[in-house]
Amino acid sequence: MKINATLTPQRLTKKTARVFELAGQKIRAIDATWDSAQGTPVFTVAGKYTSRGWTEWTQGFQFGLGFLHFDATGDVASLQLAREKTVKFMASHVSHIGVHDHGFNNVSTYGNLRRLMLEGKVPHNQDELNFLELALKVSGAVQAARHATTNVKTPWSPGSAGSSPASVGVVPSGYVYSFNGPQSLFADTIRSMRSLVVAHQLGHSLMGEGDKPTNLLHRAIEHAATTARFNVFFGQGRDSYDVRGRVAHESVFNRNDGQFRCPSSQQGYSPFTTWTRGAAWIIAGYAEQLEFLDTVKGTDLDAVGGRRAVTDLFLETARATSDYYIDGYSSKDGVPYWDSMALNSHQLGDITKKNADPYNTHEPVDSSAAAIAAQGFLRLGTYLSAKGEKAAGQKYVQAGLTIADTLFAEPYLSTDKKHQGLLLHSVYHRPNGWDHVAKGQKVPNGESSLWGDYHAMELALLIQRLAEEKYYTFF
């Protein structure tokens, strides 16, 4: 990736304004045509949003877009729409025991509206705030209850290759399992840990048998440690394909004894390549959790290894995966293909030396992975700069801005009023063949996804706030 060191948030404000303008059109178009009986819109086919029965994991993005649009523009119609639809449709997601997606659905809706109220962007209403906070408390506890243990009992650190003294590191002793079942740990789920930590901030815990409380902060950190240990690689000889920053989408555990058995992948090409959207979830998820750690008292972290151990774990995971994105598999313009080395990738030549080509005949790009990762880069860079690592921080900030500069223009920004998507060239599930391939094309392109649109908006809003020196976070 060729990082443009001359970009600033202020230089991108015209582009972000265009994103917000187009987003308003897309939000209204979807609302005008979507039949809720069809489920949740997931991705577009020939420019029209369609559903895909797997789980309803994108509904929070559908309504969360309205909150983000109001935040960026003050459009009261978007706020009203998002409010009404959150009340009408999102309650089932709060108590959903069958998914790992609470961070996607509930923080994007209830969490966004609460944030806007706390920021003073919407009038304070104590009854509504109580409603929002109750939803977030329940969501965090329900998500935390989806829990499985590993057989690991000793602390681990990514800087030690597992050989750290007992006083160093965090024990990767459990995880919030995916919808595949208790044997399955997804990289994606790190983004749902914000559901647990927001609930913890609100003073909530998960209550179990005999009124025994489970600390939601500790469970989130436990999950993050297990994800880093088994889904992320650190170039320490773990296996024959151990490249620093590589990410396996899934880790599989023997549920009889909690042993790790193997890496796997549901949506990537293989367990030994990197599904780039899975890596992007890691980049954004750990960067955001670093922001959260700054709000936590050190004594609250003692039971899970202490502040230094937890921070070092999160930071090295975020840096390793960010570095591999930037230097390992991103195209020159910052947009990756859907997997770091899928079957026909060799036909593309050295993808790092040229801009991504959405219309190639070999493998699709995934703009949604770029949008998610770019937000992570901005958050990681801002965090490092605040901690005194100015050069490193600037590198990641400029990487995030470079990606945004690419995405917020054609051919990625959807300017066609007849197309309901905002961010083009997003890919959902390449192995299953779910993505639309247009007539005359060899691979999916030209389509959008709700997670891609939402994270493009979230990226644009973050850049707008940076330009105004009004940084924002859920924490």
C-alpha cells in the first residue's frame, strides 16, 4: 500500500460531505421499498437490496445508518426513522441467544442513540435513556452468556510465543462462540466485545446459577486474549504459514476437553490465507478496545493480568494485523481483494504494486474490508499518538486517510440514484457463491452490503470529527 502522507481530515471534508449526501438518498430509497416481511436487507443484487437467510446480523446497520446520518448532517428525518425502526424491530436482537452479533446490531442502534444523547446532539430524555441503557445492559449479558472454555490455564502474551512467566500475559481461557456452535471462535466476534464492555460501564453483570455474577469486562478481555492467541498469528513459528499479522477466520476447539484443534474459515479461501474482512474486524475491534481500556481503573484489570498485560496484548494484536494489511496484501490504493491469496490470485500478479481492479476476471475486491480496517487504522493511530508514539501513530492515521480517499470516490462511491448501495464492490460470501455476478463479468463487483455502507459512513463521520477536532468513541 502506498500511503499518502499529505492527506489530512480537513482535505477530505468535501468527500465526506458527498458521502453523507448520497447516504441520505440511499437510506430513503431502502426505506421506501423494503418489505420487512422479507427479513433484513443484506446485500444488493443489480443495485437493489435483498435478504439472505443466515442470521439477521445486518439489521442494526440498516437503522444505525440513520443515526450516523443525523450525526453528520443534522437530518431530523433520518433520526426519526432510525428511532422508530429501532423500537419496532430491534428488541428481538437484544435477547437473541443464538448469535455472536450483538455488537453489530445493538451497539449500532441503541448504542448510537445513547451516544448522541450523551453528546447533547439530541435532547436529554431520562426515560428514553433508561430504555436505551437497559437494552445495552441486557444485550451485553446475553452475548456474554454464549461462552465456552479452553483448556489453557497459564497466561500468554503475543510477545512471548507462549513462554512468558506466569506473571506476564492474559490467560486465553474462554471465548464467546459463533453461531456455528460452542466449538467455534470467529474473528468477527471481537467487534461484539464492545457490547460487553458498554454493559460493564453501565454497572451490569451476567447473573448465573446461585446468583453468581460474571464480570463482563473480564469476559470480554478473556475473549480478546483467546482470539489473539488462536485466530491471529505473530510470526513466531506457530505453524508452517505463520506470518505476523495473518488472521484465521475461525478457530475450532474440542468441546470434550477444550483443546484447540485447528484453524478454519467459513468465508475465506482457506485457514492458511487471510480472509480480509475477518482481518479488518480484528483491526477495528482491538483498536476500539484500546480506547475503552483508557476508561478502566487499573485495579479492575488485576484479575485478568493487569493493565500492562492487557494493553500489550491488544496493542500488539492491532499493530500486527494492521502492518500485514498495509505491507502484506493491500493493493497500492489501500483496497484489498477478498482474500490474501485465493485460488486465482496469482493471475493478478503483484497486487501490492498496483491499484485494486474491481472489474478483473480472477478474484473480487472487498471494499467493505477496506472501510472497516480504515476506521481501525485511524483509531489505532490516534491512540498511539496520544501515548507519545507520534511517528507510528501518524503512519496508521495516514493509512486510514489514504483508504478513505480511495473509497470516497468512484468507482467505489455509488453515485447512481437507482443503486440503493453506498459503497460499491463489497463481497459477502465468495465460497458459497452468494454474491451477484453481473452479465459479462467473471467475478462479483458493483454491489453493496449493509455492513460496507455502515462502516463507510462510520469512517466518514470519524474523519469529519477529526477535522473538527471532536474525536468520538462509544467509551
